Amino acid sequence: MAGAGNVPAIGGALLAYNHISVIDAVFVALPILERGRAVHFFALSEDFERPIVGWGLRKTGQIPIRRGFGDWSAIETSASVLQRGMLAGIAPEGTVGDGVERLPGQKGAARIALMAGAPVVPVGMWGTQRRWPKSGLTLSPPARPTVAVVYGEPIRSEGDPRHRPDVQALTDRIMDDISGLVAQARRGSEPVPHSSPLRGAEGRPTS
């Protein structure tokens, strides 16, 4: 883990991360939780109806959003989370990718941040896809993959959430920063001989 100090100690902020596994959110949140702050993640509303996943999402206070996420009421509701001083997490790509290339950034993250006037903390991660890629859980080597998470410097949200050029400019900045941080995370997650079991964001074994 690197750069967790870039996440504000107080006030609302949006953590925007690349999406390479269904377990990404866990590794984004753990280092921040250890610093005394919780991260509430946006998740598709239909996931809240799934038997086990839905229970977990509700139990941990995650935030349902509708697929497509195009209506302003949903954006205003999401922005209010940040305006109340909370940390929220979102994957701008919108879906799990193959880990090879970034998927196009959706504009919802930028609109939420602009509506709230809250900073965006870009996050790059690598390694979660070795255990749970897009195709599903795998037990293939490496037996003890290392997960690296890098938090970038906050991006100020300035502009009008209804003005397309402002939204596009912030979306592009978010995705560019995420790509740079992913490159750092990849270098930090190279397999280490005799490493411990699936490692957390700070390199410690998970229990």
C-alpha cells in the first residue's frame, strides 16, 4: 500500500479505482479503515437483491445505484453522501475488466464529485485479478498473490456537473491518474518468492 495519507482525514471525498476483480473494494477500503475512516461503495441496485452479496452490501452500509446511472436524482443522492462528509468509493469503468487495458471511464463519478464539490482520490491497484478475475474465483498459481494499492493525490472538482466539457475534463483526468497509479501498483505486486498467503494492501497476510 502507498499513499493512503492522500485520503482526507476529514470531510467528503470520492475514491475512484480501476476495476479488475469483484474483491477490489475490500483492498481499497482496508488501509483507510485502519486509519479510522470507513469507505462506502456505490454498488448496482440489483446486487442488493442477491441472497448473500445483497446481505453483505446492506450490512456494511454500501450505496445502491441504478445501472446506467443517468438520472439527476440518483446523482444528487450520491453527491449528498460526500456532502455529509463521508468517503465513497466508485469504479468509473462501471464493470470488471480483464486487467489488461482500462475500460472507458463513465461520467457518473465526475458528475457526483462536481455536484458535491468534493475532491476525487484516484486509486490504482493490481493483484486482485490473480485470485478472482472477471471469469470467476480461481485457485491457479500464484498460490499467494500479492495485492498492491496506490492512492494518488486528490483531484479538485471544479466545474458544472451539467456542463459536458467540465464533466469530460474531470473524467479524463481521473482515468489518466488511475492509469499512472495502476502502473505503479503493477510494479509493487510482482510475485515475491516464499511470500505469505493472499496479502492485504499493506503486504500483510489476510486472515
